Amino acid sequence: MGKDLKGKELGRGLSQRPDGRYMGRAQVEGKSIVLYDWKLKELKKNLAIAVDEAKRSNLMPDMDGKKVTLSEWFEEWYSKYKAPTLKNGGSPSYKRKFLNYYGVRIGTKPLADIRQLHVQTAIADMLEAGRSTKSVREATGILQNCIEAAIANGLMNINPVVGVIVPKCERVERRVLSVEEQKVFLEYLERTKSWYEEMYKFMLLTGMRVGEIGGLRWEDIDFTEKFIYVKRTLSYDYANGKKTLRMTSPKTDNFVRKIPFFGETKSILERQMEKIKRRREELGDRWRQPEEFGNLVFLTSMGSPIGRYSVESDMRYITSQINDMYRIEAMYGSEAQKTFERIHPHALRHTFATRCFEKGMTPRTVQEIMGHANYNTTVSYTHVLDDIKAKEAMRVGDFLQNDNNKETIEYESLVGIM
């Protein structure tokens, strides 16, 4: 603590010279700041301004809102502000969300020149291009945080995101396979001897996310107690055209869970184990499984870890094949051509949850098995729950009737037991 000529403490970095002038010193990232003034109050004010300017100049040399573009500032903001708060030091998908939505539209504009109209026009263009309102809202949230930091650093005077209008997200109906569609899907897998037959059946019996399926190891499966332990996720990221693969820990504690064996889970796993063993022996040196990702349960036919893109591609192919089958059946039959809607990996997860409710499982149990962090996510399967509620109302009968002999419908016959 520095002192004045009378011995009074002035504060850190402050002191008074013999000639009566006050001196202020500070160090910002190795840069020395020394100021003098006859008035202590003015010195403190100017020293605070100088320290702030030094900190800002360290973020981006020659930082000027008229010269720095939105994309340039985003990179600086992301590395200094956002990445340190994200798991594993940052997410390529987070950056892509901004760059593919706002970066390509207004990223070249200087920060100081961006107005609300520019942001609103970008939003309209995104929606017209087919982007979902949910995705646009997420990207706008990223832009908002980035802009607020720019304002705090003196690069902008106004926030162009304030007041923009993003349409409310419309509720998208989940893609769930009906019982008949599920039957057609499974029959196709068995008939064509699909390499992923066991994996798809396993997904329908566990409700696991595709990333969790890719990260599942044999040591995560307890064949004695008949439980599957979900502990990690396999994620693929693309940056500058290069694909990177890594195991990550679950986002929340709810993701770490154990799932009981349902139906033929054990036999499916045993078949998968034998299939992988046989395939590895057939390919020999051509088997591609990386050592660091050893002991995975599900792999591609060449031994590579399974990612979302591989599964999505295979599902598109299956959908087209089933629709070709429907088209041929219609050509040589009297019935109108049927259509098998496109399915994606998450559709199997939704289908699992739907089957659970149809079999009478409680929402809380489904929440634990699915790993939903929020109970509302589980009970949002309203199309199933409403049906169960209606059946329950039938079972309970009339509350106002006192006839104990009134015939009731057995609960087990209505919803069944899994």
C-alpha cells in the first residue's frame, strides 16, 4: 500500500512524491502503466481508464469497432470468454452454430456498423433457408452473448440483437415407429442380414442415444445382474475438414445411469460379440479398430467406431429400400402405395420410450432409464400418456356412483406389463 506525505495509506499502486504530485502504477499483462497528477481523485480515475484500455488492447491489438468484423471479434470472444467455460476447453459444434448461421451472413461487417435490421434480415434468411426456429434461437443467443462482450469492451454502443423477433418454436411431432413400422423395420434387418441388425435392436431395447451406443464398452455390461451402465459418449467433431473422434463424459449426472435388460437383450449382445470376433478374424490386418477405442461393443463392418453420420446414412438407405419395396408391391397389387417415413437414430430412442408407456411403465421409471435431466421431457410424450389416462379413467369409473358391484376393467388388461 502506498502512502501520502503525511503517512496516510492511499491504496495499492498509489503514492505521493516529495514535490506533492501523486503517482499511480499498474502492471497489465507485463505492460507498465505510470501516471502522475496533482489531484488524487483525478489520478485514480485516469489510472482506472488506462488499466481498462490496456486490458482491452491485450484482447485484440488495435481493437476498433469500425475495423474489427463480427467474425473476428467472435473468434477473440470465443477463445477468451466462452471456450474456458465449456467442457474440454470448447466445442467445434458451438463455433459452427455461430459461423454457419450469422458468420456467413453478417460476419464480414464491422462491429460498429451492425444494426438491428441486419440481424433481423439474417434471421429471415435463415428461416427461408429451412433452418428450424429452435436452431435460429440458439444461434441468436450465442450472438447476443458475443455482442454484449463487445459492448463491454467499447467496440459497440448499441446492442443490435435487442428487439429482434424470432418466431416461436413450433412443437415438432416426434418420429416414433408404430408397432407395424417397427415390425417392417426389424423384418428388413433380418431379411437383408444388416451388419447393424443387433445394434438397432439394442437401441430399441434400451433407448440409448447414438453417441452412448458408440461409446459403450463390454466392461459396461453386467451379464450377471443384467444391467447396462451408461458412462460415456463417443463424439465426432469436424474442424477445417478434419474429423476428430473422442470419448467424453456425460453432460449431466442424469446421463450416467444403468438400464436393465429387456426382452432378448442378452442374446443380442451374445450374437454381437460373436459377430465382432468372427469379423476381426476374417479381416486380420485390415481391421481398423483404433487401440485407444478398444473393447467397444458396436463397430462398423471394418472395425471403426460408430458415429452418428454412419448410422444416419445407413438409416437413409434402409428407408429408401423399404419404400422401394412398397412401390413394387403397389405396382403388382391392388392397394395404394404406402410410405415409410424417414427415420433417424433418435427416432429409435423415442420409439423405446413410447413402447415403455404403452406397456404401463411409470414416467419416473422411464425418466431414469432414458436419462432425462428434466421430468417434463419424459412426460412430454403426451400422445401416449393421454391414451393411458383415458384408459385409467375407464378403469376407475364414476366417482359419484356408490355401486360396489359395478363392473370394472382390469388394469393389467388395459396397459399390460413389460
